[in-house]
Amino acid sequence: MVDSRPRRRSDVSVRDVEGDTVVLDRAAERIHRLNSTAGFIWQRCDGRRTVGDIAEELAGAFDVAPGAANEAVVAAIRQLDELGLLDHTLG
Amino acid sequence: MQILTLSVLDRGIRVGCQEPRSLALVSAAYGPMRGDLVETSLDYVVGRDIAPAAFFVKRVGRELRTAADDATFLGLLDEEVVVELQKLRPDLYFIHAAVLERADAAVMLVAQSGGGKSTLCWALLHHGFRYLSDELGPVDLQTVHVYPFPRALALKTEPPVAYPLPPSTVRTSRTRHVTEADIPGGIIRGRTRISAIFFLRYDAQAPAPSVRRLTAGEAAARLYENALNPLAHAGDGLDGAIRIVSHACCYALTTADLSATCALLTGTLERSL
């Protein structure tokens, strides 16, 4: 999992709203609000960064322990994937 | 044929009623919108269909639509008017909401159909609020003001005994319409600045109502889900929803006992204003 390179969908509309990320998925007719942590992670799902890279950035930005950051990123990416917001399908 | 002329959102609607029952129903439901026509934007003829219990709605130049009973008839006319007004005023952002005024500012109650908007609206009218709409909040995105859509307040169920309906309420097979004269506090005729938005959820099991302040992002997502014409606006309507919630205090309100819910909402507003 830490080596996978998730990619956020590019065919959705995204707005930053006072620390939240609002994602409009017209294809699925759904709208999502991501909190600051989930938004931070989702914005970094660019298909180049690994899950480990994102966890490292999260740990630096939010001043959390590396292990906790890794768990948070893995959980968030699973959830983003379940919501259909990633192109990358997790194995 | 009796002609009713209505004025709403700066547009004129003409409704020709062919017989007394349809005239009585349309007068009761749309009485608060009666006004002089500058120009007719929508032109309807309504009346009884051939079948004894059926009604029809016909927009001039369009196909006739029929309704099996009086409640369906008013619902059909409502649907026609709301859809056509969205086409006539694509500049406005239409939200499925009840709207009330207090202290010169508008309060929106947002919920899907059956979410308790009209019942809470009716109750709040007994606590110093004034009426703009129980169904539709058309918002001017430039000024973030909401227009009145003062169709008679319509309830699908009988309200609790603390908020009884007046004897002159017009009743159909499934709905109850409170006429203009019986709206406590009266009706607001002008555009009003939006100050607060409550997203309603009814919980029959909740021992008491509760309220929670929403972030702008969460409120924008919830508002968008209740917008009727977001795609008529830039950015698929997302920017419109964000603009509206950025100008208001937004809350998630779980409703329970109606009097307690009114007290909670009123107290929340007083603290926020």
C-alpha cells in the first residue's frame, strides 16, 4: 500500500472553502466535503507521489508521528477510493 | 372564465379558471401572489376535466395535463410554475427551502420534501417570524438576497395541537393551505438579505432538538444538494452555493418536539445576530 501511487480524478469540480475541500462529482451526481486532512491527502494524490510520500508530507504539515500519519493516509485513501474520487483502484 | 393575475419574481402569471372549484383552489393557494400584470410571462387555463373528479392545467400553446384530484391539481400547477420560473429567471439560484424573516434578515429552512420545512415554518410564524415562502428560496447571487415566493403555506399533515390550523384553512384530499389572512405576522413582499440557513433533519427518536454549526464547506455541499437549478450557473453552480453560505451562519438542526425546536432555533439566531 505505501508504494502505491493513487491519482485523484480530474473530471470533478473542486473548490477550497475555508479549509474544507468541496468536490462535485457530476458523473455520479454526488457532492463531497473533505475536511482539512482528507483534502490535504486528496490534493496530493497526483499519480506520482506514493502513499508513503503523502504520509511523510502529512506528518510534516500537521506535526503528527510518522506511524499515525501513515495510518491516516491509508484510511483516507481507502475512503476516497470507496467514494469513487480516485482513478487508481487499490488492490 | 375568471382570470387571476399573479406577480412573482418580477414576472406575471395569468391563470384563467373555468369553474368555481378550480378558482377557489387557485385563489387559496396563490392568493398572496395576486398583483397587477405588467406583462404576462406565463398564461394558464385551469378547470375540471371531462371526468367528474378530475382537473386540468393547460399552459397556452402547450399540451393539457390532467390531475385525478384537487391535491394533485395544485401540485401540478405548482410544479409548472416553479419549473417555468426557473427558466424565466435563470439568474436566480433556486433552493428548495422555506424562508422566514426576522429582524430584517432572512432565515432559510432547507430540507427535502417531507423534511418538516412547512410544519416548522408554520410554528415559527407564531414566534415573531414573518413569511416569505414554505417551498422555494430564489436567491440573487449578486446581493445574496432571497425573493419571496409567497404561495399559501401548505401542510401535508395536521400540525401539533400547540399550533392549530385556523378554521378558514383550505383543505384538499391531501393538503392544507393556510390563506394569506391567517399567516401570523403577515407576508414579506420584498427581497431580504440572508442571515442564517438551517438544514433540517427530523428524528422521531430524539429526546430533544439539537443544533450544530456547520463549516462553510459542509454547508455548501448540503445547499448544493437542495439547489434546483445549479447547472444554470457558473462552475456547475458550486460557486453559487459557496457564495450563499459564505454570507450566512449555517447550522444542522435535528428537529424533535416542535415548541422546543422553535425555542432552540430562535435562541441560536439571537446568539448569532
